Amino acid sequence: MPRFAKGLKGHTLDGAIAKVDAWYAKNPGRMQQTVVETIWFELVAPGLKQSK
């Protein structure tokens, strides 16, 4: 959980929801991907790279 929180630093809840919604809208063929995976790969992992 600490990495998850660190990767999401700077995101508001509303902003994160909007980004996840936009990702699913742009990727309708990937609706089977879980929300947790999407949050990790689209928000957390990039946030961890920026915080290094």
C-alpha cells in the first residue's frame, strides 16, 4: 500500500476517477481489465517513475 499511495500522490479522487473513466472510454476493447489494474498501470506506476 505505501507504493500505491506514493504513486497516487498529487491525484485527487475526482481526478483519478476521471482518468480511469477516460481510459475505459478510449479502450472499449479492454473492458475486461480490472479497475485496480487500470489504476496501477495508468496512475500509480507513472507516478512512481516521476517520484524517483
